[in-house]
Amino acid sequence: MPKNSAPDTKTKIISISTNRNTGVYDIATASEDLIAELLGIYVDTAASGLTAVSIQTDDTTPVILLTSAEGVVAGLTAGKNLTFALASKIFLKSGKKIQLSILTTNGTGGLLKLALRHTGSLTI
């Protein structure tokens, strides 16, 4: 890349199923160091059977993109744009991940769409 040139930015919409057991699941992995900005989280299909979801990085000190309070199941109704904690860009080191946590009980149904703008390469 030429000196002083801006890196190419890409926008990805990542589909995230909440039809999973309680646990932590990888959503995306940085294939190289990158800067990411969360643009939005949309509930495509309502979720049920779980208490809440959260979305975070797997850093030693995780960056929280969506808190469990913001991802409480009562708010995961179809057609809703979620409000979220992250208001800035994050640096994601190569090999680091964005992850989904399903809290308390197993989820049934539910599909979230996460819009992310980033530089560098991101593996879904």
C-alpha cells in the first residue's frame, strides 16, 4: 500500500443464528490485523428459549459490542434494530475473534444480522 493512502474498507453483513445451546460461539476471525466498526445489529427472526445474548471479542479484556442487557430475549423481536454499547472503532489483532454468547438456557429460532465495516481481512 502506498504511503499515506487510506486502507480499503469493506462492509459485511454477518448472519448469526441464536438457535444454539448455552455457550460461546465464534462469529468471525481476523485473518490479519484490522480495524472494525459496528454499524448495526438487526433482529431478522425473533429469538426464544434463551435469557440473553451478548457479542464480544475474545481479547484478554474483551471489547463488548452488545451487552447481555442490550441482548435480553424480550428485546429480540423480529424487525427490530438493536441499540448497542460500542460507539467507537476497535482494533482486532490477527487471529482474534468476534464471538456470540448464549446466556442461561438454550436458544430456539432467532437470527441476528450484524453489519460491520472493517479494513483488512475477516473470515466468517
